[in-house]
Amino acid sequence: MKIVGHIEIHNRSLSSLNIPGKGRSQWSSLAIGKQPGTEAELFIVHQSAQNKLGTKYKVKKNIEQIFTRFVNEGKATIRFKYPPHDICIKCDSLQLKPFLQTLKLGLEETVPTKTLKLSNITCTSKVPPIPKTKLVVLSKAAYPALEGFPRTLQILKINYAEQKRFDTKILRLQKLKVLDLSHNDLTSLPEELGTLSLDCLCLSHNKFGETPAQDPRWNWISGFRLAKSLEVLDLSHNELKLLPKQISKLKKLVILKIERNQLSQLPPGLGNLSNLRSLVCGHNRLCYLPGSIKRLHLDSIDLASNSFESVINMRNANNLGVPSLVECAARKVINCRIFYSPEIIPRTLVFYLDNAHYCVCGSACFEMFMRKYVQLQLNHIANTVTLSQDVDTVVPTDAFYCSHKCVNM
């Protein structure tokens, strides 16, 4: 049995003498097995590029303790009595768990000797190279059309490659955390992108403005995994006229960049992004902000070069009344954060739920609401406010109220 990962050797005898005994983590391999022979001892062999012959550690009556608290994260430590070394392992948990199980069976002498011949699995073989975790493509000629992408990638940047269509091979990269597709000619993304657990998605300098905000091609935003993981979204420089309302489902979002578009309004559910800390939407055509934004606590907000209208020119509306059973059920689904998708309920209901208005209290409303435009002091929701010169920090907001109680708050 052999595993490959980041292995670190810690010499405890040096630590007792106040000498740093912690070795540097290096990409290497660990193998467990026996030398050929009927009475052969069980060994663990540590092999690296610098030490190709490997270092052997006797197993029987020589293991003091095995630390497996973080084994689900691919981490474990094997403590030997002699030499007084701690082998700290960091690798794929799918490799680590069988390795530790084999070690346990070897100690119990329940594994046939033939299956653990050390000469068959180590020493003569080379340590595999470190998996590639980052790839940067800066031109169309450098695009790996034939080779594809390593499955171990965590960061993928494809810029200035003149991409007009999303490469579906990216969907196979289940370890991907950062995807940068800026400076291309993309107009849409597949719905399957929502199955990736991305932390950062950069889509600036593309042509997503050609896809209307109500188009199903924006459904990738509400993907179950993406909505739970995405922290940074950059949609700047895309000639967007409206933002899709699904953005309010990105509960983990911390930074939203939508500057230099043609936005005249923002989604009413923007205030539901409770983790949002930075909102960059300068150089647009915003006339007002959604009333739900009052619930945010931002570090910074950039609204430079926007033309906010006067509240005097805006009309109020009062549709408060007894909500229908459909609206009562829809409010409950939204307020209880019940997951829904076209695979569970009809698409007409999904469309109905996605087009909810949001009260200043955070509750959803659909047909029964009061709507009026009120002034908001931006310094009350953000520590740093960026505006054009001679522009007041008080801006109009389009506020919805789900009940008379909220109106009187």
C-alpha cells in the first residue's frame, strides 16, 4: 500500500533539546509492506526525490500513537518510538483512509504476506510529480484544446483567449476554487456550473449583457453548491442592463463587483446577502437602490458616477391586503429558506418564487405589499462610501413593506 502527498518529519529528540526538530513539508511517498521472507518485519518506508532509497520505520511494537482526528481532511500523524519521529501526513483522504486501515490490519497480522511485499511497491519506483493546482492561459494559442485540464486544478485563469463558448471540460474540475474567465467574449454560462464549489468567479470584460436577466442561462447562479460557496463575483465591464434576481441566493457572497455596466436598478433581494462586505457598482445608471439594502453592514460601497433621481419624481403604491394561499405558501418557502428547483416543483412556481420582492424586514412578498421611495443615509450601512464630487450621501431607495407593522417601524 502506497500513498503520495505532503509528508513532514518531526524529530522529537531535537525538540527536547530546544532545537527545532520540525522538518520541511515535502512532496513524497509513504509505503507499508514487508521485505520478502516468511518472518519478514513490517515496515513503513518514506521516499522522496532527495532520498530515493527511502527511510525505513519498523512497525511492530514501535508505534506509540496514531493521530486520526482530522483524517476526513486528509491529515494524520504516526508517532514512532524509535527513532523518535512523528510522520505528519497531508494527502487525499481517499488515499489516507485505506493506508491507515492497511496499517491496522498489518499490526493485527491479518493481511497475507504476499500482498505486502515491499520490493513490489517502493524503492525502484519514482515519486510521482506534484499535482498541478494552478493554470494560467493568457492567449488563444496557449489554450490547451487537446491536452485538456488537470483534474487537480484549484485555480484556473483563462484571459485574452477569445473564448465565445464555455468549455464544458472545466465542469470536470471538482477541486476548482478560483475560476477567472475575464477578458473573453462569453455571453452565457451553462447551468451545470452551479455544481462546482467555487470561492471566486471573475467574469469581467465579457459580453454577458447580451443575455437578458430573465433568461434561463443565468440559472447557474442558483446552483446548490455554488450558492453555498461563492464569496467573490466580478461581473464588471459586461454592458449589463439588469442583474439576475438569482444573485440574492449567493448567501456566502462577500465581494460583488458590477461597475461599468448599464444598470438602472439592483435586484430587490440584495439585502439578503448578509455576508456582503464590499459592493462596487460605480459608473452605472442607477436611479435608486433597493430598500432591502438597509439591512446590510458593508465595509465599503462604491456608487461613483451614478445619476440618482429625486424622490419627488417617484410614485408610491399600496397593494396591502389579504394575501392569497399561493402567496402565503411562497412567503413561507422563502422565509424558511427551503431549497427549490425545477426538478422539484413546476417551473412556473420557480419563476414566481424567484421574482419575490423583499420587505425592509427581510421577509418576502409577492402581490400584497406597500411600495414607497424613502431616503437612505449611506453612512448608516457602510464604513466607506465612494461617490462622485458634490453628490450627497443620502440616496433614494425603493422600499417594499409586507405589512402595516413594517410600514410603522
